[in-house]
Amino acid sequence: MLTETFSSKNASAEAGLAVADRRRGLFFVGLAVAGVSVAMAVQMGVNANFLWHQIGISGGQLGQLEAARESCGIVAILVLALLARFAEPRVGTAMLLLLAVGLGSYFRAGTFWHILLLSLIWSQGLHTWMPLPNSMTLSLSEPNRVGHRLGQIQAAGVAGFGAGLAGAYVLTRLGVSMRPLYLLAASAAVVSAAACLGIPRQIRARGPRLVFRRRYSLYYVLNLLEGWRKQISISFASYLLVKVYGAPLEHMLLLNGAVQVIGYFASPRVGRLIDRIGERRILLFYYVCLTVFFVGYAIVPNRSALYALFVIDNAFFVFAMAMTTYVNRIAPPSEHTPTLGMGVAMNHVAAVAMPLVGGLLWVYLGYQWAFLTGVLAAGASVAAAMRIPRHQAPPRA
């Protein structure tokens, strides 16, 4: 009954928006997401080389930098609470300008402490922005098409990320140094900030600034476990290929490019599938597969097989959008943003802790144990997903 009540509220909460306004809003949300993805693709693509060759930071300093950066995801819930009185598109504009300032200032950064300060600036902007696209998409989507619209927005992000990777690769081949690439990333963030101005302001969420409810505990648990899984795939899987199996930079760029191509075509289809069969079956499939993937990282000794596993593992992230549609089922529209924000905070609690735990396991027990902790997290996620209510197909018109 709770799910049905909230779903009906969501169907009518934004009824004042005309169809043209909804479509315009979704277009600009997609444009903003694509621009942010371009910026982050450039940042992620050159970050490791920049920090080592230009700044000369040590491994210990890198750990401090990553922990500080990921902690911004926890602070983001407080920032969103303080800014709850403002329309979400305007908050998005402000946060993406922070992202632009932080990334663009890398152009002149010269010391570790300078990088640390700038990382806190752009990371806070990024992490405060992270729940907003999903929240705005939920508000702008038509009833019973939420998964489809989320898939379209995610596809826009994938396309932007792929374009950012391609642009950085081409410019590097043309002889452009690393520092000017951060100006490209900042420019993309500014475009995204401007795109937010085209999103209807009527979708402002009216409700509590902070939400931590017992009935949303399953969503919080799923996000906590997803944060653990994400860090394994992002940090340790890439490091395994480079450190243990000697994967060159060109191979890593191609592998990440393949992930983006798959994600671009898969995202809308997975979104429609979620609308049709529900979150429970999607997430169960996702987590069972992750269990297999993490075992594979631990025991497969062949680099080519691990390349394929890396691509499939990262492409499967598209199924995680089912957690956002689950919020649409359990929470009223007024609580979408604070609930999604709390999910981001939970995700980053694990994102801060996992690299520390995984790094210790890698050093003292071997890299296999870092991935086997992922098996435990994926198994716990299967148990949690079993508690999601079964999907009820929407009535036919």
C-alpha cells in the first residue's frame, strides 16, 4: 500500500508541468549530465599521470587525497540540507560552477597541498550534484516510464564520458600537455552549469531537509554495499591490470571506451526492463553476477580474460539504476532528493573505508583477498535484494 500511495503521488506531483516543459527539462538534465561526464572523463583519464609526473606525490599522499575527496560525499548530505530552500536546478548550477573552478585551477597547481584544497572544492561540487540528476529526472518523468527516462539520462552520461575520453586521447596524441586538459574539463562543467538554467524551476522538492527513516533502511544498506563494490571495480580492478598484468595506458583507454559504448546502448534498454519486471529481479541478477566477477578477479591468471571481465563488470553498473527507481516506489516526491542524498552519503562511507581495508589486504595477504571482500559484499547484497517487494506490473491503459 505504501508503494502504491507514493507512486500515485509521484504521478500527480508534477502534473502542473506541460509535456513540452517535461521534455525540455529532461533534455537539459541530459545535457548537464553529459557535460559533467566529459569533465570527469578527462579528470579520471589524466589524474594518475598528472599527480605522479607533475606533482610527484607519494603513495601515502595519494591515499590521503582519495580519502579526503571521497569524504565530500558524506558532507554532501549536509550541504543539500542547507540548500533545500532553493530550486534543485539552481543548486545544480552552483555546484557545477564549484566543479569547474576546482578542476580548472589544476592548470596552475604545483604542490600536494594545493591539489588537496582544489580536490575538496571540485569534489564537494560533484558529490552535492550527484543525487540531483536522478531526483530531477524522477520529477520530470511520466508515470510508469521512470526507468526508461533514467536510462536515457544515464546514456547521455555514458556518451559524454566516451567523448571526454576520446577528446583527451586525441589532444594528447596531438601534443597537448596535461595541464590544458583540465581547462577543457572545466569548460565542460561550465556548459553543464548553464544547462541547469534550462530545467524548469517548478520541480523544486518541498519537504524535509534531512531524511533518515527506518522504512528506507533497505535502500541505505544497498547503497552502502554498492559503494564497497564500486571502489573494488574502480580502484583495485584497474590497479590489478596495470600492476600485476602490465596493461599499458592504450589498453586501459580502449577498455574504458568499450565500457562506455556498451553502457550507451544498454542504459535505455535496462531502464525499460526495470519498468517492466521491477527492481527486485534486476538487482538479484546484478549482485549474483558481481559475485562471479569478483571470484574471477581473484583466480583468473590470464590477462585477456581479465580484460573481458573488466569490461563486463564495469558495464554492469547500468543495473544499479534500479536503486533509484526503488526510491521512486518507496518515497514521496518531497523526499526524493534528501533520500537520494542520504544514499550518496551511505555509498561514500564505504567508498572511504574500502580502499583502506583493501589496500591492507593487498599488501599483507595478496591482491586476491581484496577481491574476495567484494564477494562478501555482493553476497550480502543478494540477501538484501531478496527483501525488495515483488514488482506489480502497471495496469494497461
